[in-house]
Amino acid sequence: MLISNTMKVDELSDMKSLPVKSVLKFVILLFCLALLNLQTLSAQSERFSDYVDPVIGSAHSRWFFYTPAANPFGMAKPSASTDGHYGNPSGWEAVGYDPRHESIESFVNFREFQIGGVALMATTGDLITIPGDLEEPDSGYRSRFSKENEVDSPGYYRVILDDYDIRAELTSTPRVAFHRYTFPESDRSHLLFDIGNRQGESGEVIDAVVRKVSDREFEGFVITLPEYVKNYQTGATVAMYFVARLDKTPDSFGTFLNEKRNPGQESVQGKGAGMYVTFQTDEQESVTVKLGLSYTSTEQARLNLEAEADELTFQEARKQSEEKWESMLGRIAVEGGSKEDKVKFYTGLYHALLGRGLASDVSGTYRKNDHSIGQIPLDESGNPLYHHYNTDAVWGAFWNLGTLWAMAYPDYLSEYLNTHIDFFEETGWLSDGMAAFKYVSGVGTNFVGQFIASGYNRGIQGLDTAAAWEAVRGNELGWINRPYGAGKRDVKAFLERGYVPFENTGEYYSGSTNRSSRFAASHTMEYSFSAYAAAQMAKSLGKSDDYERLMDLSHGWKILYDDDTGYIRPRDLDGNFIDNFDPSEPWRGFQEGNAYQYTFYVPHDPEGLVEKIGEDTFNERLNNLFEMAEKVNFSSSEEIDAFAGVGGVYNHGNQPSLHISWLFNYSGSPWLTQKWVREISDSFYGTEPIRGYGLGQDEDQGQLGAWFVLAGMGLFDVAGGSDQEPTLQLSLPMFERVRIKLNPDHFRGDEFVITVDGDPSNHKYIRSAVLNGEALNSIHFPWDTFINGGHLHLESSPNAVKSWGLD
């Protein structure tokens, strides 16, 4: 209800004759109505994006992480970089933006896993063409900045470059980066195109070119050798192309190679290559740059620019980007709950929609693995049927990104899976991860087959089933001439023995050979799981022989279970358990984890694991594990290191542990899942730049954020969609209402709604549940029920209800 903020004079005169109490009541009523009016207006203006804080966890994050001006799943990720030119030694360490740094060196446009390049910077005064050092900002073109003058929200970024009194603003369309720089009055206002230097995870620069095309248009490319490409695909490189258009003609221009400048030169090639343009600007005069981007050619970069942004202004692009984020974030709408949990929730969802970006052009062209140009099939209107995306490995992603994307973003998941199927059709193998279609295996395993199988099991549309099955089957059973980048170099031993033998090989990245691996136990557990997923797809397709063989392999974990210790324990080449066994020791038989963590890595058969250990022992051990882990915030206490928790009893900062808190649902103690899921959510996750996703964390392009989103909704799948008939397991949501929009192109229902009576912000436990009008006393319900749409109603409790969920 809205009220007028004005009153007629005669109405005020009439009030003079009223008793004082009546006047007072009237004033109070006006005040209450005004308050209601303000609340209504506030509710109307509230956006999902308002709960996203891109700086959370940015202090020790991966290269993609802080890119607020990007679109969801966008190719263009224009963003501030504080240390990008330093690179990183192994290709994965934190780099790019740290809010503890006090200067910005440039604004980089390509920022994904193993991909970085094309930096811009605006300056005034003396021309400087090197970025300089963090410790000595005046040694380069970088500029000091103040966090108070920085604005970052999904789709838009703004900051003041204090050394130059320049306001920098960024936004984007999917393949076009927009930069707007507002200068002071100066006859030496510069824009720098720094093309030939290392940026973040790019690795070394092999070659670079930048050239002037016309008074206001510039183009070029940079070819890089990322660390992961160098190790997983010898001879391969990653190329990035751009076309830049300015809305103001420069007064002068030139090129540079690092510090060597060439005024008036129209093109330059080589490492350190760049171009500068200089303007005379009035006070508060703005210059806008549009950069079309591509992985295939400058021609396609120009086409991307013209198709997406030719007539678009900066403000229009910003509005379009912000609306896209609102739409994507709004596919999951939560109400009630605490503001802090909403911030964690939508920031986590933001990261889950940010990390893995477009790799194909508007025309559907893309750079193939052999460096030639491929073409995605076109529809009747000449538009590509789907798009391609870059990707880090999906190691552990089936527990978070895979489930979240399947629920609310099946359209994207379908395209993502088609990307991998196309890669298989070209190369004969699935890639564990890819950067512009080059192998970038993450940890030397390969769960892409599981990802495809789970998409099939969940009813994701738009897949070529025959090609999908061949890819899945080959990933589990193929070893002859298997490329290094396809991972699973030890799968031959697994197929022959049913487990991978331990041997302390000197091989660094995959740790594996045809006969053994130094990560033998963890690989055995993982291959058992992915074999199960493939088996379920085989069963659905009537592939009985493959089903039997894969199901037999899925029991491999049992070979490594040591009855004497009660832990998964590596076996050597002779079949003997290794000596000097310490369940807390990481890296000896276990990749990024230890026996404490990997003993629980049986997501495809949790009931079998509980039976093997014994239900009482299982619950006691697992509960003790979490009580110990709680003391160090479920990861690493105060140590800032991505691998800080690998030797702990539980490590929420890395993938192998992310399903463990949900296992009580299978051991007759679902109330303990409800307890520990909430404790992890409250303790490990924060809303600060440093403690956002723990201190020892490996966010891996949205995985930890997606885990929180699922926990916030109270939905999870331990099997990650691997079952022939998948389910969703329950915990108590953090909000009073959760509404998930269902995609009509993939699912039959319109929406799935969860409501909670009680106090879900402070309560941890489920008292009762009703699903579509019928009482539910089970820890899970069918995926088919979810995609048909419906209503799950829960009643919360401050105390554990140990009788609920046991049917």
C-alpha cells in the first residue's frame, strides 16, 4: 500500500479541531503506513545480485575467481588484476586479484583456467609501458587504489586509479569486453594494450601481435603455453584474438616491446608487444573501448563484436549483463533466513555460474584440438545448436556443480556435455579438462564419463546418446594409446587387477604409469565409482556385457579395504598391503588426501561401506572425525594454503571430502548429516575476503560455492547422479522458502518449491516432512519427482529428531 506524502491545507485545518489523542493516533498511523511503504519499496527494489559479494574469498583465489564484470559463463571476463604479470609457477596457484594488494596493474580480458591475456590500462602523464612491481608501484604503469572507491557486482566493476585520477569501469556481453575510462583534463591521456606479457595462468608468451587497423580500430593476438598444456599435450598452445574499437580518435599512437617504444609505428610482433594511444582529454571526458574476443581468429573476434555489441553503449551493455545475472541467479529464489546466509548462498551461486566460460564464436566456430577450426552444427536459421566451453577438470564436481547445473541450469549442462562429446569425436578420447580444446588434465584422473552418464541418467536433453555412450565406455575401459591428457594412465592396471598397485613413481602430474601409481588407492576408489556410473548407463541402454564388466570393476574398492585397520590401504605390485601405514599420511597412495578421507570415498555404495565397517563403528568414527575437524574449521585452522587440509581427518577445502557429511543418511543417523552439514556451512564458509571459502581451499571454478548452495537448499546426491534412477537426499534448508525454476526444454514440471515451518536459520534438524501432500519419512526422494515439479514441506526442530528419515 502506497500513501501520498502530501496533504491538502483544508485537511490539516480540520485536524486542529480534533482531540490531542486522536491527532496522535493519526500521526502514528501515518508513520506506520510510511514505514510499510518503505518496506514495500525496499522489497520491490531488492535484487538477487544484491546478495553477491565478489570479494568474498578473493584474497587467495584462483585466476577466474574475481571477475565481476563478466557474464554468466562468459568468454569476456574483463577484470582488475593486481599481480597478473607475475603468473604462477605450477599453473594453479592463487593469482590475479588480492584485495590486500594496494595497486592495480591492468584490466585483463581473458581469465579462465590456464587462459589469460589481452590487458588494458589507462594512464596520464609520462608514458610507461611496463606494469612494475607490487612493492614499487611507481616502477611501472600500475596505479594505487582504495577499496572505498571500488564497486563490484555481477556484471559491473568500477574503481578509481588514484595515481592518475582516472575512473575505470568494466562490463561485458558474452564475447565482448567493455572498458570505459573517465580521464582528468590532460594532453597526455593514454590507453595501453599490453598483449605480449604473461597474465595469470597463461604460462609463457610464445608470440604476440598488435596492429592498427584504422584510426579507431586495433587488432591482434597472443599465443601462450600454459603449464598444464605444456605437461599434458606436448607442442600445443593456446591462442587468443581480439579486435578493439574506440569511440574517440587518438591524437597519437605507437607500439612498444616492453620498455622500448616506437612512436607512430602501426604494428609490432613478439614477446612484450603492445600498443599505446594518446588523447587530449577534457575534465571528466570518457573514452570507451569495445573488445571482441575469440579463440579462432581476429575475423571471428570482429564478428563477435559486431553481432553482440556493434550498436550497444556501455550503459546498455551493463544493463543487459546485470539483467542476465538477475535471470540466472533468480532461477533459485530463497526467502527468509539470515542475510549472512543469503550472501553466502548467492555468492556461491555466482561462482558456480562464472568459472567455465564460452570457447566458441557466435557463428559456432571453435579451435579444435589439432589447431584447425571446427564448426558446431547449425539449426535451420543458421545459429549453432549449442556452444562450447572451457573447463577445469570435473574432479569432485559431480557432488556440487553437476547436481546444481542439472537442477536449475540443464540448458548449460547440455551444452557443456556436448563440448566434451565433440572433443571425443575429434580425438577419440575425453579430456579431463580443456583450454580452447587443448588437454589440461587437472589431477591425472578423468571423471568426464561419470559427468556424461549422470546427465543421461537425469534426463538432460540434446545429447547424441550413441556418441555419449562410446565416450563414456572408452573413458572407463580404454588404455591403448591413451593420450597423457586424457588422464587415467594407470587404468590398464585397474582393468587387469581390479585395483591400481602402489609404486612411488617419479612422475609428477598424473603420478601414474600403465602398471602402477603413487596415487594408487585414491585412483582405485575413483575408478570404482566412475565404473559404476558407466555401468548404470550401460544397463539403461541394454549393454549387458558392458554392464557386468563395469559393475565388477565398481567393487574394486573392497580389495583395498583392510579389515585389520578398518581403512582403505594401498596394495603394492605383489598384492600386499603397504607397510608403515599411517592413515593420516597424504600423497602416499592418495592424491590430495589420505586414508582418513578416502576410506569414505564409496559414493556409489555407501550402504556397502557401512556394512563393511559396521554401522555403530561407522557412526562413531565419522562423528569423531567431524568433532576433530570442527576444531580446525573443517580444513586448515589459520593456514592459508590450498593443500593445508590434505593431511587432516576431513578437508572441506578440497574435493575428496565433500560428500562425507551426507553419509550419515545411509548409516541410520540422518540427524548427524543435518548437524554437520550446517556446522560446516556456518564455520568453514564466511563473508570476508580472506575467510570466504576457508583458508585452506581449492575453489576450482565454483565447486565450493555450489556445495553451499546445495546445503542451503537442503538437497544433495552422494552418488552425483550415477544411479540409474537418481535421488536427492535431504537436510534442513537454511531458508523458509526455496523456489527452483525447472527448464521446460528438459523437464516436465514448472518449479520445485521447498518450504520450512520453524526457524531454519537457527534450527538444524528436520522434525517432519511432507512431499506433494504425503508424509515423507525417508532421507531421499526420486529425481523424477523433482523434475516433475512439486512441493516439499518441512518442519524444523532445534533438537535432533532421531526417529525421522529412517524408512
